[in-house]
Amino acid sequence: AQKITQTQPGMFVQEKEAVTLDCTYDTSDPSYGLFWYKQPSSGEMIFLIYQGSYDQQNATEGRYSLNFQKARKSANLVISASQLGDSAMYFCAMRALPNAGGTSYGKLTFGQGTILTVHP
Amino acid sequence: NAGVTQTPKFRILKIGQSMTLQCTQDMNHNYMYWYRQDPGMGLKLIYYSVGAGITDKGEVPNGYNVSRSTTEDFPLRLELAAPSQTSVYFCASTASVYNEQFFGPGTRLTVL
């Protein structure tokens, strides 16, 4: 079974500053993928960034980067130069990846989310 | 390109009523999923499908049914609605287990 833990119910950051949103995970799967999604107040789910468990480098997408520490089972999201439009709920999620002899159907397990508020 | 569409956007049901939440994707994705999001919580998987004619239960399937007669459509059926099914329902799809899932806009359901 997989479990995602996001320990920060809410975070505040000043505009133009960087912020780190924490995510720890637990899984027995040898191969897995980690995702971050953004959910603004309008409700839609927006994909931000992906990290595979065997990727050698931390993933980056524009102002988003994923600080992946496999030994600590953490996959923190770093948002640089925060903008007012970054205010939203952020979800960390994971899924198992296929391995030799195994099956995977891409099912996502989500954390409870962190509400980020960006102050001007 | 519409992506994943869901209808209706909002619905209020009385206890014991039934309804079908519609989900359609135009990306020719084999994998489709239904999640529910309770207030202040993350998403939980209800049902999923790996292709037309193939469906399976997720984490919280009780009170729901699905079908997948075509690649494009993956309707979710609620039988005998209960207040515990008040939630926001998201449909998602992906081309493969290595890709991100694309989500629909969600359906907000209230059962009174």
C-alpha cells in the first residue's frame, strides 16, 4: 500500500519569495512516480511536475522544482519567485510503476494537500 | 482539443435517488479513473478502467458502479444516493502509466 503525508495544512509566503511544500511518502513498490498537482479556488486539477523514482536528477518545470530525497522518502515542491496566482491547494501524489513481472494501472494516491497563500 | 469533459457541473440529489455522472475524453486514452474529493481532503480513487470493457474497483467503490463500453466514455453511476456521497467527483485519463493524468473540471454533488 502507498501513503502520502503532507504535514503542512497551510503555508504563507511573501510575493517574489521562494517556498517549500513538504511531502513524504511510504511504499513497498520498487519503482514509482511522484507528482504535484495544483488546485486553485476554481477547483480544477493542474499537473505541475513529475519525478520518477529512478530519475538521477531532480525534476524542474519553470518556477517549480522537486527536491527528491529517496533515502528520506521525501519529494518536496519548491516554488521560486512566488506570484499571487500561486495561491491554491497543492497536492502531492504517487503511483507505482510497472516492474518485471508486475502490473500497474497508474492509480494515484494523494496526500491531504497544503493550502498556499501568497501575500503581496 | 476538449481534453476531459464532465457533466453535470453541479447536482443536488435527494436521499435514495440515482444518477449518472458523465465523463468523456477525446485523447484516445486507454486509462480512465474516477476520484472523489471530500471537503478539505485529497482525492480518493473510486473506480478505474484500463480499456474498453475492463474496469476495476479502487479504494472507495461502495455505492458506485461504472461501465466502459467505448474508449472515450467512462460514466459513474450512483445508486441510492446517501449524504456520505456528497463530494466533488473528478474523472481523469492518461495515455499510459508513465504519463500524467489529465483531469476533468469536476462535478459537485450534494445529497440531501
